[in-house]
Amino acid sequence: MTYKNVYILMTQYPGFDAKILRWYSRFPYTHTSIGFEEDMDTFYTFVSKGFFVESITRYEKPDRPSFPCALFEVKVSENVYNKIKEEVLHYKENKGDFKYSTLGLILCFLKIPYKRKNRYFCSQFVAEVLHRCEVVKLKKRSSLYFPKDFLKHKELKLVFQGNHLSFVEKYVRKPNKI
């Protein structure tokens, strides 16, 4: 059987919301996104503007400091890999139908499960995709997932921890080093 890698990227962006989440969760990473082995510069997530395709290299600016990040890998069959890609493509093609869930994030802080149709925050989105594609069995509802909750899944293996500039050098500028 052929296996492929799906990646979960956790980052610590600066900002007020991120500081609150770091303080509350006592975990250094405040943002979660999902990506695929073919393109280590492109990850998919939810931000305040809704579904978002993010490029890690877009943060390479002289006036912007480097920030911490961690990359987790999960090996899946080619069939599951394609299923995850189809799921993410559905969000991308219909991104106007999806919104960010500020209320969902607030309720997550309060440990109140709440799922509103077509609304997600970043870690909820990643948890739901991995669960729907049968990569992980969630330990709780996706609407209660913070980035640190992914550490509870033995299927996810830490393959990188450092700053985003080191990540870009290792995985984007010099591909096939994973």
C-alpha cells in the first residue's frame, strides 16, 4: 500500500487574540492549518476573513519578526490522502459559503460545544477534516479543539519545531527533505 503525508502546521502569530489564547491554553501555538506533501508553502485554514489559503513564505518580510511553529505529519493511505484533498478543495471552491466562527471560539474557551453550520475557527476546521476523513478519532467535539489538543493523537508525529524562517529554509526552499 502506498502512503502519503498530510501535515498539520501550528504557528504562534503575534496579536492580542493570540496572546489570550496562549495565556489561556498554556500552549505556545495559537493557529492550526492543514497541508499536503506536494506543496509545503501552502496550508489551508480559517482566519477572521473565513476560509483561507495561506502561504508561509508571505511572512518573510524584513520588518516582520520570525515566529515559532511546529509541523506534525500523519501518514495516510493514498485513498485517504485524496479524500482529505477533496474535502479541502470543497471548502476552497465554496469559500464564500463559509465564515469564521468568533462565537464558536469564545464558546470553546468556555468549554461549551457549539457548531454553527458553515462556520469554523482554525483548529476546529482541521479537527473536523481529519475526523471526517477517518484519520483520527476525536477525543471531544471539534468545536472544543484548541491547537494543543492535536498532541493527544498518537497518529500525529512531530517532524519540525523552530521558527517559520527555519521552516521555510528546510521545507520550502529545499524540498524533499522530509
